[in-house]
Amino acid sequence: MTEENHCYENAIAERINGILKDEFYLDQCFFSLKNAKIATKNTIKSIIIKDYTYL
């Protein structure tokens, strides 16, 4: 993050976090850190696959 932890100083990271939470439902409660990591990895992989299919 930034020194002052202000969202305007790190707008790109905040936008990405917002997309992950809103569009891919990563704002839910997970039973464990392992489950949260798996869900995040799967989401990122699906985003990458979608981007490469348009090339």
C-alpha cells in the first residue's frame, strides 16, 4: 500500500480489489485462508484466460 494508506494514492490497486470483490464475489467469508487463496487464484486465472481468448 502507500505510506498514508489513502485510497487516492493507490487508485489502480483499489480498482482491482473492487472488481475482484464486486464481479467475482471475493468479498464473501471464507472458511480458511487456503480457501480464500484458491478462490483468488481461480479468479485471476479466469481473467487471464478471457483476455487471451480475444487475441
